[in-house]
Amino acid sequence: MTGEPAFFEIGVEDPERGRAFYGALFGWSFEPGPSGGGSAIGTPGLPGGLHGGDPGASPYLFFLVDDMEAALARVRDLGGTVEEADVEGDDDSVRTFGRFRLCRDDQGSRFGLHQRPSPS
């Protein structure tokens, strides 16, 4: 588990409006993402994503891990929790984007874990 920032995700109510806002603000480009209405964000730095149906959400920061199952077990061992909601999508999404899980630390602060896709 390296722990370096790997990915960020922005949740908005309306993905089309979100793309327009952040595209105009930062000059970001958007490609279709793994879920309906979601987008992969092209930035000059850290890769990102944007999804709808999540009004007022704070951006999520995902940290890179080598082994998702071991990292999730370690979160639990340290008193944190793993949210049960699946943020990974279908098998095609996992092959393309990797695995993602939302967690909370032992004080309730939210963060994510990201395991890159396996080489083909």
C-alpha cells in the first residue's frame, strides 16, 4: 500500500451542469465514465471523475493501494469503517478504471481507496 493520492471524485446533482462549470473554471476535458452520466476528468495532474445524483458532496480523495482486500482489512483493524455501497461499477469498469472503495477513519472522516486495474 503506497498511500499516495491516486484519484479524486466530485459529486454533483446534475453531471451536465457540473461538466460545464468545472470545464469553464479549470479548462478540464471530460470523457464518458463508468456509470450513467458520469465522466472521467482530464486534468494536467491527478486523474479524476465526476458523478451525478450527489448534491452538495465534498470531493472524495482516493489513496492508492496495491491490495484492496488487505487495505480494507487494515482500515477495519485500525477502527475505521468501510462503506458497503459499491463505487466500482461493473466488470468492464473495474478492468478499465480499477477498484474503488469509500471508507471512514476512526474519527468518521471520509476517504477512498483505489487499486489500479490489473495489467491485461
